[in-house]
Amino acid sequence: MGCHNLKLSINKEAFQSDLLNWYNTDHRDLPWRKVRDPYKIWVSEIMLQQTRVDTVIPYFERFMELFPTATALADADEEKVLKAWEGLGYYSRARNLQSAVREVKETYNGEIPADPDAIQSLKGVGPYTAGAISSIAFGLPEPAVDGNVMRVLSRVLHIEDDIAKPQTRKLFEGAVRQLISKENPSHFNQGLMELGATVCTPKSPTCLFCPVQQYCQAFEKGIQDTLPVKKKKIKKRTVPVAVALLTDESGNTLIEKRPENGLLANLWQFPNYETEGSKVDLTEQLKNYLEGRYPITVDLNEHLIDFQHVFSHLTWKLTVYSGTFKMNELMNTDAKIVNKLELEQYPLPVSHQKIAAIWKEK
């Protein structure tokens, strides 16, 4: 069903009223909902991408203490920003956010622009985030279409287009533009998001408690569990990784910085090597890699732990070995030798935080 049929299939004013009344009385009490500061709303929306609300709350509050304004974040050292983001994952979000607020500082004198096109031109800001900032902070009737919104509207309006396709988002944006409350676009958009997060859930939606059930075509037809339509995900790749937890005669360990582009860019990690299959000697591969990369002599002596770390597109199958190393000459700039206290200053991926915890207990 195209959105040009929308006005014929729903009572727009009644839908708005019922959604807004429900949101005003039943929404969750979240820290970013207590402000209309576009910077704080921006940070919350970036943190909430791919991440659960309960996880985000303490990160958001700590981040606001450290970087209370866009200018404060723009002026901050990147490593401190990544350290504050440590554990949230998808670290490109933090790097893009800092790049964008630096642009805000330079181009807009530290004030986030109210123009939706200007907001969306900033690095890492897509249509959803631009719409959320525009509607929540500035009260503009702009659509903010995320997965929750597409799920709600696919059921209410019986839209069977594949939500994994980019053009389908345009369809839902058009639908929101026709439905949105011009008087209170902030609460309307947040109401749709909240409804999808708490009532109109992916599995077993609680339709009997839905404030807009009477408008829902999927509920009327009993097909709410079949919507939205989404193509199957591509199978994830599994990558075996051998990791070295090395110490020198002083009890210090060796860490290295990941490349500035790609997965987990600019984070620190224990030295590791993506191995070439399970039948070869992992310790020999790892030792040869380390001694070829760094001016050190390595002795790997203990298999510590095996565990997996799952990303959206791949899975790391980590095998961790402990051992010792000796310096042969001055260390490269992309590696550091640190003690247990100094390690606290470096942002590590979640998988390597687990290894760090093992080292601290030893």
C-alpha cells in the first residue's frame, strides 16, 4: 500500500490524539527526555543506535558529565572520548559524533543548526537522527523513522514492503509526514518510537494494551505477527583470532593500537593475529607474527581461554595465550608497554576488556 492512500485509511486527527495522550501518561522516564537541548538529544540518539536503552542510560549520564556541550566534546582528546564510549560498541559512532561536533563548532559557532538539511549534512547523521533532533529539540514536523516506527506503521497501515530496502524508508517517511502532529511533533515521533519499543514489539506484541489498536489494519486481520516484512540477514563470517597476553620481566604487558580506519578503529588491544584455520599450530603462527611485527622475542607458554565475540556482520573466535617477551630495540609507535594501572587509560574493545580482567587477576 502506497502512502498516497493513507488519508483514506485512517482518521489522522484521532490517531494523533490517542497516541499523544498515551505517550504523555505512559512513556518511560529517560534522562534525555527531560531536556530539549539538541546536543543531548543528538548524543542519546547516536548511543541508542544498535544498543538497548538500559545499557545506554549510565553511559549517557557519564558522557554528559565529561562532555556537557558540543564544544566540550569538540575540544576533547579522542582517546578520552573512546574511553568514555568503551563497552558501548560500534565505536565509529563516537568518532563520527566528535567529527560532527567539531564541524558544528567551526561552522555554526558551537550551536547545532535548526535546519534539518544542515543537521543531516553532519558526519554520521542520517535521516532518522536528523528527524529526531529536528522534531524533539526544535519542534519541527520532520519524520524520524527507525525500526520501531517502521514496525508500528507497517502494522497500523498494513505495509508489506521489505523494510530492509532503502526505498521503503522513504515510504514510511512519507507516511509520517502525513500523520505527524504539527502542534506536537516531538511527542508524536517519540510516541511512535515508544509504542514500538514497549507495546508493538517484534514478537508477541501486546495488542490489547495498544492505544491505537482501533486503527491497526494488521490487528483487524490478525496478521500483526507477520509484519514488518524483512529479508533474511546475510550469514555471518566466523574469524579465528589468536591473542597474546604477554608480560616482560617487570610485569608490564604489550598493547597495540588498531588502524584508524575499519572495525574498532583507534582502539587499543592485546596483540593478535587472524589465523588461517584450526589445523595449524596457532602458537607458532602467533609467535611468528609478533616477532615479525615488533622488535621482540616471544615465548608463548600457556593456553588461557577460548571465547567468542559477536559483531553484527562477523564473529571473532578468540584463543588467548599467555607468555613473555623481551625487547630487542625501541618499540614501534603503534604499540605501548604498560602496567596494570596504566592500562586503565586506554580504550579497549569489550573482548579485550575481558582479557585485561584476566591479566589483572593473575
